[in-house]
Amino acid sequence: MRITFLGDSLTFRNDWNRALPDHDVVNLGIDGDTTAGVLARVDSAIATRPDCLVLMIGINDLIGWDAWEGDGLARDIAFEERLLATQAEIRAHIARALPECRIIVCSLLPTAFLWEDSDLANEIVRSFNDRLRSAAATEGHVFLDLHGAMADDRGRLARPYNQDGVHLLPAAYALWLERLLPLLPSIR
């Protein structure tokens, strides 16, 4: 099976070929990428002709510079709407071009930053994930909830998975793979 991973640094920083040696794997993660960036390069993912596409994108949008107002994180529903619409456009573009391709939509992960608005950022991520789960179900895609598996009791990215507040340690990739593997046979 050909599996394409599409996303940001969280996708990019894992050796998916090594993790899935029985599959033809393409990693199209890019450090620092955003939903707009993925939309701009979605044709490169389509060109890989995957049987399955694993999409995780949005954390850089939700915690990046565009999400800040003044000295704090803004809770802007219009901003979330634009991100959801851009993600929907990415999925629709893939589904139109590759109707047989199974799209697995991954939840955004919690963060564990030490700054003041860290809990607000995680609240926004949880809200976004609820809406992303609903959109994926409506569109007939698989939703892979990694957020709940990697959050600690405060809703932050748990220490065993947390490199620097957002990037992942090997244990997080092992958990991601463990949650992904049961979904792959159903795609064939």
C-alpha cells in the first residue's frame, strides 16, 4: 500500500518509511508548515497517488503568529472557521482527484508550553479537534484522535511525548503508529 503523510514538522520529523517497512511511504511533512501551505502544495501529495493519505496540519496556525493579538493568544472563531475551511478544501481536493484514496485526518496535539496562555491554546486545540472530528465524519473520512492519547491530566502534551512543548519524542511516534496501524488493513 502507498501511504502519504502530509503535514508540518510533527509529520516531517518521523521516519515513516522505517516505521512502516511493508508499505510504500512518502513523507511530505515540512517544518513550520500551515494549512495554507499544505493547500498550496496539495497537488504534490496527489501526485504520489496514495492509497491512504494521513493528514495532520493546523497546530502552527493555532499557536503561530497569526493567532496572536497584542500580548496574548486571541480566541477568534472566524480564524478557526478559516482554518477549518482550508482543511476542508485540502481534503476535498484530494478526494476529487483520488476518489479511492482513504484520508485519515489526525487530531491536533496538545501543547506543553510554559507561557501564560498555554492552557488557552490547549482549549482552542480541543475545540478545533471537536469540529475537525465532526467534519471528517460528515465527509466520510477516518478521524484519528491522538490528542486524547497524548494529553496529561491537565490537558497538556504529556512529558513522555514532549520534546519542547510541541515537537514529539520517539514515544509519541510509537503511540501514533500504534493508533494508526489498526486503521490500515481496513483501507485495502
